[in-house]
Amino acid sequence: MSIANYTELQASISDWMARSDVSGKAVDFITLAEARLNRLLGVVGTTATLTGVIGSAELDISALSVQEPQNLYVGDGESELCMTPRALGTYVTTTIEGRPTIWALEGDKLKFDRPMELAYSFRFVYLGRFALSDAAPTNEFLTDNPDLYLAAAIVWGSAYTKDGAITLWKSMLDEFVAEVSAENARKKRSQLTIDPALGMIGRTRYSIRSDNLA
């Protein structure tokens, strides 16, 4: 079974637990699992699909757990345009309805340069807390680590049903978290660069041969 989004994760929880009576509680298990993931792993890249309102020049993102916006794309059914981010008040706005091209973040709103003439579809990419929902059905972490997401949720499911398998799932969860944490640390180390100025430490003389090479 694929575990690529919020709906599939809920179905997989019931399937792996072999209990049809927990399907209505899977949302709670995921929410509790995400609380721990937020404490352990920090922000995660997330994509939300939003729908605009005709005549409005903004989108409400209060239902999303946004920490840092990344990109916003608008589609009209035939093509998708990457909108230009700007600081609020630094771009020209108009009252003429059309497809917006510029956006700015103001609190829990995405503000546009013009009101929408159609109920456009938007794809909003941001860094945020682990918080899957119908509005934000997937994130990069679920895509890359469905096993960890599933284990984290089933630990809570097993606690709810008082299932002895909780020990096995807890063991796998701890192992998966350790692996992901180690990989994240490795990636951070690989991104470190040495300040060129540090290379001059300890050098006492200027050399035309070694210091003047283009």
C-alpha cells in the first residue's frame, strides 16, 4: 500500500494494526505522532493546495502551520505560474480582476497585487511544523520517510488499544529517528564551508608568487 499522503497514512495505520475500529482515531494518532516529530526534528518542507475566491485579493493560510514561506504557484487549469514574492507595500496593486502575479505575506494571509477573476488553484510551498491535514496532505518528510511516520503514529495507536506490539513499534520508531537524525547531521556538516579569511591565519608575509595568482 502506498503511503504518500494524509489519507493513505490513515488507511495504512488501520491496515498495519489490523483493526477496523481505529480508523476514526487515526487522525489523533497522527497528530500525537507529529507532536513528537516537531520536538525532535524541527521544520519540514510542506506543500498545500489552496483555492482562491473570485473577487478576493488574498488567501487565508491560518489553517497551515507556516514557519517560513518558500514559493507560491498559481494555475488556471492549463498552466502554472511561479508568483513573485515581495514585501508588503513594495509593489503596485490594482482593482482590475485577473490572475495575480505578485504575493506578500501578512500575518495569516497571502496578499496579491490584484483580485482574482477566477477561483484559481494555488500550490503553496513552505517550511512548517509537522501538521498533515486535508489542506496540506503531504510533506517532504512523509515522502522520504513513510516508515517513520507510520511507526510514530502506530505507537500511539498501540497505546490507545493497549496492544503489546507497542514495544516493537517503539523500538522501530527510536531506530528510525536515530537514522534520520544522523542523516540530517551529516547533511549539515557537508554544507559547511570554510571562511577564506581563515586560510590567512598564521601567515606572516605576503608572497607575490602565492598571493597574487588569478
